[in-house]
Amino acid sequence: MEEQMETLSASLVVIRSLKRFRDRYLLYNTNPIQIDSNQSPKFAEEDLSFLDRLPVDVQFAILSLLPPEDICRLGATSRYWRAMVRDPLLWKYFLLRDMPHWPSIDHVTMPQLEALASPLCRDDLQLEERVEGEDHVSKHDYMAEYMKGHPACRQKWAFPRPPYDVVTSFLHALLPSSEPRYTMFGPGIEQLDVSMCRVNDKLFTSDETDPSGCRMFSPNPQVQEVCQAVSGFIYVANAEPGKGEGEVEAAKIRSMLSPAWGSTSRPLLVLSCVSRERPGEEEEGGGEANVASRGTPTGARCRTPSVEMAQRLRLPQLPNPWMVQDTVAESLSGLLDGISWLLQYSGLRV
């Protein structure tokens, strides 16, 4: 109930911002036939299209149901809609609404969470002086952040490989090379009800603390040898609600990926695991329109979101390329997507 109230409050802030902009836009770009200080300006019918005449709350409802690529197409239909769909509050609302449902995130697509910390009502003040044709005065391009991170946009708008990259990849394939090797560690391997495998938990020693009082870990000598020989790392995190020790996990990851053991270009794949899918989740996640517009993974609400997992493990502070992929231990759902990314960043083409 509390979450629904927060969503409703955020929606009202965005609608109020869009309504204020619409009134200002029409005032400067059409011929008003009646202006009352207590009412919104009225305009000649021939100046407005059918969509323009819809109430702002209806326009917002339409935008909130469209996938991002269709919102961009709508913005190409007129100057009014171009300015409307570039509203920064609108895209900040979409980010706050949809980020918890993204099934993966990586070092390239991770949003700037600091920019999302302030409430929408505070950012609403940025639009007071906005008129059509002017660039939005905003420190952050929320639209670009959304397009960069949304899974559907990443797949549809990925840049094609340049010709020289294809040639280079072909020449590399002619040369003999050793198979990539990876090391897997993390609490999710054994903590889940459905364990992926059994490992020795005596991988680290901890005898010191850093200046902030946090424990510092060091891999055992045998583990250090493994870290020097591998092409990348797989960390299995427990994504079930209420699980995980952020500071301890982050410290162990840093110790394994230390530059002392090898190049910082080696990738880290974080499998954000839950034990099993809930009954009936396929019905919840079904629907082409819902998947296209929201990118909602199965079981997103019963797990730690991928963006939150990246923040919990302090991944943005790592120099290595990294990715968080939602995974189900029982069915291994999502595992192939993560492995494909890992092989790609290890220099292999899949």
C-alpha cells in the first residue's frame, strides 16, 4: 500500500509538471482566444491535434504504457511532443519505476544513482522557466540514462561492429589460443536452498581492518595462484530478500580482483541468484507489451534488484568490467546471458 501511494504521488508531480509546460507551450505557440487568470488558457480548435487536446493526465497515462522506442517515435511527430517526451521529470519517473525490474546491469549501463536520490517534487522546480525550443536546464540527462540501461534498448540499439573489428576477430581466430578459465566464488553458491555446487569456504584470511574500520581480506596462497591464472571471475551472490553482507562481500571481491594478481581488464560476472521461481511467475511476466515497455524479469519483486545488488557490492568502484545478471539456481534462468557477456569481455566472440 505504501509503495502504491509513493507511485501515485510521483505520478501527480510529473502530471503537474507536464501540465504547466503544456500551458506555457500553447501560450507561446498558438493563438489564445480567451485567457482567464483563474483558468488555463483556451485555444482555437484548429491549432490543436487530437492528442494535443487530451487532458494531460491522459497523455501521461499513454506515455507510461508505451515502450521507450515508441515514446521516441511519438516525439518525432511534432515540436510539442518532442519537447514533452524530453521532459526530465518524466524520465526520472520511468527510471525510479523500472530500474528495480531490470534483469541485468553492467559497468557501462549503470545509472547515476546519486542523481536519483532527490525527490521528484524538488526537481519539479527546474521546469518553472522552461519554454519550447529551449534546452532543458538539468545536470543529468535522465532520458539518456534510461535508454542506456533499459535491457530492451540495449539489445535493439546496440552499435554494430565496425568492419575492422570483424577482420581483427577473424585473424585472431586463426591463431591458436588457450581456452579461457574462470574462478567461481561467493556466498550464493551454498547459502541458497538449491546449491549450485559445493566449495571450500576457507578462501580468505582476515587479520586487518582499513582506516574506516572495515575488515580487510586476503586470498589464501593457493587462491592467489588461481587468481593469477584465470581469465575472469564469477561471483554468486544471494539475491533473496534480507540476505547478504555488503561490506564483507565487497571486500572479498576487491581482494580477489586485486591488481596484484593480474590485469584489471579481466571481467567480473555477478550471478544474482535466488533459489527458485515462485509459482505463477510465468503468468506475471508474460505479455509482449509488458515485457517491451517495462523489461520486467520473472520474479523481480522477490529478489534484490540488479541495480541494488551492484550498489551493495560496490561494483561501480571497481576498475574491472563487471555485470550483474539475475539468475535462478533451480532452472539456471539467466545464466546463459551472463556467460555470453563474460566470454565477450574475455575476448571471445559468441
